[in-house]
Amino acid sequence: MYSGEKGYPDADITVEHKSSRIDLLYVTDRLPDPEKRQLEYGSGRSASVAFGSATVDIGDDVSWDQLVKDSQSASRSSSHELSVSKRIEQGRFPETPHAFSIVAGRPVTNPDVEAAFKKTAAQFKQEIARRLSLTQRKDVVIFIHGFNNSFDDAAASLAEIWHFSGRQGVPLLYTWPAAHGGLFGYFVDRESGEFTVFHLKKMLKLLASINEIENIHIIAHSRGTDVTTTALRELMIESRAAGKRPLEDLRIKNLILAAPDLDFGVMRQRLMAEKFGPAIGQITIYTAQTDNALNISESLMTGLRLGKLESKNFSDTERQIFASVKNVSFINVLDVGSFISHAYFLDSPSASSDLIRVLRDSSKPGSKNRPLIHKEDNFWEMPADYPNNRE
């Protein structure tokens, strides 16, 4: 249900967005499935990135008034299935790697390739500007899915998040070539995550160059957290090397890592050592000790996963780092809502409610709007009755 105290913000939503049909902007380096009659994307890797519009239907011809009513129902007795009914590709960037030559000891991109990239980039910016004109908040909300997620699964997840957060800003799905399937699907998806990093970096840089965008919010789930943090880390290094401040340069207001399937040791060396935290406005990390999918991941990869982290896993030096940064919060979710419990950021009413509050207001943990229980340092706990646990 909608987590706001005053009910679903119907009055704040523009007429164009008052529908049970949600139009998402997508960016993808998945290959289109050649066996499908209409445009669908599979798990194959594309050297060129496409962007377009994906239509997500909520239920079967549900009226707006009924949807608002159902969105405020605590019982969810009138839940509606989400399905993708249409995908329209609006533009495609040149294949990577871009052809280049060495001029005076420096690599210079082929002029034709550079011109083709700029043309598509202009089309993308124009589409962003059009969508920003339809919302009061000039923000972009990006969702980056995890392992074994299809295009349609990821689109439905973002549609749900954007709807319950009050349909503000531009919802953008970044979907990479996951959902390979089969016995070794996890490892194939893992390498596809490495494949997509360069493309994600290009998209984030392009978004950061659009002056009309005030803030960028990123929600990454599971293996998508590795894709996201790797891309952001490289952009931060590049920004600092150019004498800029990544916080201002990239404009990432919120980074939400949900059930992160990240090796804790790797995170220590690649993120903490690179001073990752100060480059983001607020970082929220959702963890759950009962996340059975991460139990499997740990058995496959042997390392402690970030999504199961506890305060005792940190050294005294690392505690001091977090104490000085202060904008990184670990939220331990007690009510995960399912046996597998890996998608609790959507399945758990408590967790989804908190995530929405972060997106909507950038509220801090422990504030009146986010009555989480402070455990120690940067660690918080979300009780099963959250957010109704106020005294």
C-alpha cells in the first residue's frame, strides 16, 4: 500500500500519468529476440545500446479511481497483476567499442561514429525533456535489476516502485542481458553484468549532462548492485581525475542497494578504499539475515555477501570511516515476506514502504518519517510492524 500518512497523492500527479497504464523509459543492451513476432528482448548481449518506451499495464482496464483506492488498501485484497503490453524502440547508439585512431598519441573516435552517437544522444535528451515536462519533480528514478530477471520482470518492478512512490520524476529502466537460465545461468549472468558496465557508464554520464535533471535516484537489486557500484566507481575516479567533485558532477541524490549480492571483501577494497560514500548524497543498503538466495550465492562464491552484513563484520578502522561519512545506512529487514526472501524490497510492505520514503523525501533513518530502530553506528533495524512502530 501507499506509505504516506495523508493517502495517495492524487492531486500531485499530472493528468497524463493518471492511468492504470504506465509508460516507462528503458535503456538496454539486451539483444531483441529474433523468434518473437513483436519486439521483445532476451538474454543475448548487444554491442549497441537501445532506448525506448515500455508500457506496463496494471490489472485489466482498471479505472484510476479504483487504482487509487486499491493503492491505499492495507489488505491488498484487490491486487492487480502487472504485465508489459508494448515495447517501442526509439533510438539506438553505435556499437561499442567505437572505432578510433591515434592522433598525436591520443585516441580519437572515428568522426562518423562520433556524429552517430551525438545524434542518438540528442534524441535521448529530447525524450528525457519531454518526460520531465509531465512531472512536478525534475528527477530521474533508475532501476537496475539483478540475476535471472527478464526485461518484463524488471519493468514490472520499476512500475510498481514508481506508482507507489507517487509517480514523480521520470522512471527509467536500465536492463542488462540477465536471465540466461540453465545450470550455469548465475555465472553467465555475472559475466553479462561485467559486459554491461561500460554501457551503464555512458548512460549515467549522458544523464548527468542534462541540465534539466535536478537529481538522479538509483535503485539496484541483487547482482545489479555490482553492475551499478562498478560503473559509479569508475565514473568517480574519472570525475576526480578531472578535478571535479563527483557529488556535484554525477548528481546522484540516492543510491539504494537492495539485497546486494556483492562480496564484502571486494566492497572493502573497491568501494571503501576509493572513498565511494562521499560521492553520493545518501546510500541506503537493505540487508536480511534470512535472505536464502544470498545463502546460495555465498556457497557458490565463498565470500560473505553485503546483503547479509552485520555490524560485527566491520573492523574498528571501517567503523571510523563510516562514522565520518555518515551518509551510508545499513537497514536490517526482519519481515522479508517470503521463503526465498530475496525480493523483499518489493514483497515486504515494511521494506517497500521505507524505500518509497527514501525516494520521495530522502528522509534520514531515525527521523519522524522513518522510525527505524538504531542499533549501533550506521546500523538500523526495521521491525515487522514498521512503519507503525511509533511510540
